[in-house]
Amino acid sequence: MPIRTNRGRAAVYRRLWGWPLRSPRHLVVFVVVFLVLVIAIGIGVTQLRSGRTGGSSSGSGSTGASSTASSTAGKDSIRPGTPSSGSESTSLTPRLTEPSPSSLTAAPPDAVLEVATKWAMAWVNHPDGITTEAWLSALRPLSTEEQITTMETVDPANVPASAVTGAAVATANRGSSVVVAVPTDGGALRVELIATPQGWRVSSYEPGS
């Protein structure tokens, strides 16, 4: 029969709360049960929080990984066409572009062949003991400043020719630039001349092989 009066309920509550105090055994049992309940509740709350945190971390990790992959793919898809340092020529002089058979469309001005010949004669003139500065002093009036700067590291003793052996011949005429071949005792010296406000000047060369 249910308890319908306040006095009856109070009596029941007193019996329940008084039960642990009836004997040491009851008190020990009560304390153990209470601790088990507290530990169980704590473990349950911790697991619930861990589950929520793990789900959030997984979602953010997936988003970060996707963003990183997209960024990497974007960078990989854009590759500038810059030359590799390993492919640079180790020769002392720049290589000239090989002219096509139709490159020589018109005879160049006489001044081009004259400057090319003078430059070649100064280039092959490197007696024993000559300094780089003295050698370049003869080439400077016939060269661009950029070309002289490039040749400052060249040792005249390494020039593979010592005499011009024939007339200069134009092999390519591009209007503002002309490629000329000058025969030497070390092979055909090829020089490229460009038109400047000071006249035709050698901008690059390639010794004969």
C-alpha cells in the first residue's frame, strides 16, 4: 500500500538515512556503494566528453588535410619555366644561337665585318705575360659593357687561337644583330654584334672547336 501521509514518508526517510548508522558494517557498505556510483558517473562523463572532442578534432583534421592537399596540388600545377642551375654552361663564353639557313636575308653593313675583324684580332693577341686588363683594353672599344664584364674572369692564356687566318663572313643577319664567323688558327671564331648608339659592338662570342 502506498504511503499517503507526510508522517509516513518521514518515517521511511529516517529509516533509510539511519540504516548506515546502525552498525559499522552498514556504514562500510554504504560508503563503498557511494564511491562506486561516483566513480561510474565520473567515467561516463569523461567518455562522453572525449567522444565529442574526438569528433570535432577529426572533422577539423580532415578539413585541414583537404586544404593542405589542395594548396600543394595548386603549387605543383604551376611550375615556372626557369632553367635549372645544373644546366648552366661551364664554358667561359656564352653559346650563340645556331642560325638557320635562311637567317642571312641581306648583306650586313661593312662596319659589321670591320668591327668583327678588329675584335677577333684583339682577341687572338695575347702574348705571354699579358694581363687580363691589358688584353681587355683592346677589346673594350669594340664590345658592350656587359660583354667586357663577362670577360673579366677570362685568362688570356686560355684563348685557343693566336692569329686570324681569313676574312670575316656574316652567317646570320637579324637586322639589329649580326652573327659573323672569323677564321683563326684555332678554328672559326663566331661573334655576335648588335647595333648600339655608339655603333656596332660585340655582345657575345664562341671560340672555334
